[in-house]
Amino acid sequence: MHRLSAMAVAATLTLSGCSVVGGSTITTGEDGVRTYTVDHGMGCRAGPDAADPNTVLRGTLVSDPSRAVDSVWLATAAGDVHVVWPDVWIFSFGSSGVSVVDKDGYAIAVEGDEVVLQDHRFGEAGGTEPDPYIASGRIGTNCYPRR
């Protein structure tokens, strides 16, 4: 008999167009943007120092609406990082690239802006298409928790 480790159980389970990672549902929209379900019942841990390179992921917001998956990602000095975004963000593609607003219509970023993910835990994900980084926790002044 084989035993599954807790890590294996928390691994991605694919379910016809969506998946579950660590209790959060991840979906890919028709626009190729992958999002996770924000868990409003949870809080965020205290934000790390934004200058600490060990906990901060900085990248330039880039898009390609012709991509079927991960049409919006971060370009970093180390390479492209595939990201699953909060489902309360709205992505709009236009002639000058992507623009992102939150559910209340407040601007988050536009193509070419630096995006800072403050709660990044290096080693949590590879940042590749099969192992994307989940943009959760404290982003800017807001909290986007996931299970």
C-alpha cells in the first residue's frame, strides 16, 4: 500500500478547465488569464519588508492575449514568471497592452508597470506554466488570501 504525503495531496488536481491548489480553485478564463478564488474569510500574515529581496518578487507586467494560458505574466531579471492572479482583479486587453483593476474599479497596473508581490515565498512555486506562482497574500496595501 502506498501512502501519499501531505505535499502530494496539496498538489494540483486538474478538473476540466480548473484545478485545485492548496484548497483554492484555479480557473483559466477565455482570455487566458489564470485566477484563484480569494478566501475572504482568511487574513494575511504581517507583510514583510518591501525592500527584503528574500520575500519580494518584482517584475514588469507583460501580456500576450493570443496565449491560451497565462496571457499575463511578470518579466523579471531571472526570466518570465507565470502567475495565477486574484479572481477579484479584472484584466482588459487593449492596443497598448493589458490593464488591471480591482473589483471596485481601482487601477492596479498597466502593461509595463512594475508589480511587487510582497508575500512571495521563494521555492513555493517554480513560476513555470505547470508550476505557476500564486499571487496571494499582501499585494500593495490590499490582502488577497487563499487556502
